Amino acid sequence: MNNINITNVSMQADGVFKINFMATYEGSSHIEGFIYMSSSDYQAKTGAQQEEVIVNTITDNLAGKITAVENPVTNDSNKL
């Protein structure tokens, strides 16, 4: 991962922060997404620490199984 850009931060109705990000990789590929962070965590962490949480979340999620590949949907309304 070359860079993490936090693109937007918004507080949700329940007080949790939604942090939108874009992570860039070599070859111009990227991942866009968001994580939720509690208000206390958001306020206690620096920007670098928030980016670390994002990196760890991406790593944890990508290290898991992709169930769509293991159990492909074959009906016409949900083709891969």
C-alpha cells in the first residue's frame, strides 16, 4: 500500500464516526471504503493512528475468505 487518504469523516446519528478512505497501490490500483470508529477512539487517536486502524482493517478483511468465489451465485439475477 503506497498511501491512505482519508476523504471524508462524518458523525453518524448514534455518535459513531464514519471514516471514508482511499488506499492506493502500485500500478494505480486502489481501494475505496469506510470504517466506523467510536467517538472516544476517534478523539483519542491522531491522524496517523486512524490511518493505522484503516490499514489493519483492510489487511484483516482481505486476509479472510471471499465467500462469493467459494460459493458462486449462479442464478440470472446475481451473476458474478
